[in-house]
Amino acid sequence: MRLQDHLNRVPSRFLILFVCLTYYLWLIIALLLWPVVLLYGFVLVCPLVWMKWGSMGKDLLVVYANEGDAKEWSDRIFSLVGTRAVVLDYSERAHWPRWSLASQVFGIFGPHPIPESLMRYYLPAVIVLKRNQKPKKFCFGNRKKDREALFVRLRSEL
């Protein structure tokens, strides 16, 4: 109740100014920190993936969803990648260990739809992590136009 009284005393133009300044400040912070996240991914996460997963014979991350059309594409991808992939189920993301290598790779190099609720339209996704190369992302969700050509590109990449 007291907060409402205080807000009623503040002129609306100051509130609008405060909201705008806060928005632009966060935007600037995000733009400044994004290169740090990419640097973290390329300098720390990729070499760790190459060492840990490479010793197990794995160089792919597959993130899938068990929904309609995505299930069909997931089956095609699994038949292609065999045992070379570390697999994550997106519907179980609440149970992913936050600092696990697979969830870090997906968080940095995976698809980033805005808003996040559209992620199901971008899955299944395959992230190829070959040694000493930039990670490559392949998304086979409903939002992709030519998924067959993308599948051929993935097959040639493997």
C-alpha cells in the first residue's frame, strides 16, 4: 500500500525516463558481455569438449523434442549420427545439470529464438564440434524452409 502511494507521487515522465534508461543500460551491458560469452565458448568450452568427448569418440550434440514433426526428424538424425552424439531431450531441460558440458554447449552455440517459447520450432538441432573448427549448428524444426537440403549438408559434414 505504501509503495502505491509513493508511485502516485512520482510524475509519470520520471517513471518513463527511468524505464527507458534501465532498458538501454541493460541493452548496453548485454552487447558488451556477449563477446565475453563467445570467448568463454571458444577458449574454454570447445577445447574441453574436444578433450572429454573426443576421447569417447563423440563430436556432436543433438538436442531433440518429442513432438509431432520433430520426432520424425529426430529419428532420421539418430540413424545418421549413430553413437557419435551426446543427446539431450529438450523436454527434460529443467533437469539438465546447469554446468554440464552438454548444457553449456547448447546454451552457447545452440539456437536462440526470441521469445524462448519458440524453441520447439527450432528442434531437433545438431551442433557439430570438430577439433580446431568453429562449431556448426543445424536446426531441423518447423521454421526451416529446406530441411532436406540441410540434412544433405549435415550428412556431408559428417
